[in-house]
Amino acid sequence: MALPEHGDERQSQDPGSAPPSGSAPRGAVRRMVERRSAVPLVWLTRGPRRLVLPAMGLLFIAGLAAPGPASALCLVLVAAFLGWLAFLAWPSLDRRQRLPRVLVVVVVLFLALARALGH
């Protein structure tokens, strides 16, 4: 017997039964983010792939080199992009793959906070 795919858990429940506690809002948020991410993800996969990595690299370098709040903004943009990709990939990752993604986002956010505070 095959296990239900992501999102199929709902179909296997009785129509009158309530979803498991805590799972409905999280599933709704995930579906909303996945739906709104569809067009940007298609653009990223079909578009200029060679521009994404250099753009993120330039934003990261600018975040480390620029003075003041502009540097923090650059680093927050990098963290948001990496966090968005990690969120979308999360269900297909195991624990060993999740930890590095979380650590990278946390470190970049820490650097953004440090830059915002003037360090």
C-alpha cells in the first residue's frame, strides 16, 4: 500500500471529521506560499539561471561592504531568498539536509542585525 503524497492526507479522512489539531493552518500557509511561488519558481528555472547565483553573491558582498542600513537590507534580502527556497524544499528534506539550510539563514540574519547595529 502506498503512502499518501503531500497534500493527500486530507482526502483520506472522513468528510465529517476535523483535521488533526495544528495541521490545518500550517497546511493552508504552505499551500498559499506554494501557489504564490509557482510563477517565480518557473521564471527562475526557465529564466536566466546564471544570474541568480551572481545576484545573490553580489547582494551578500554588498551587505558585508556597504555602510549602514543598506548593508542590512542586502543581507535580509539574501536571507529571505534562501529562507523561501528552504521553506519550499522542506517537506522533501531529511534532518541532515534541513540543519545546514536553517543555519545559513540564521547566520545571514545575524550578520544583517550586526550591520544594522553598526558593527
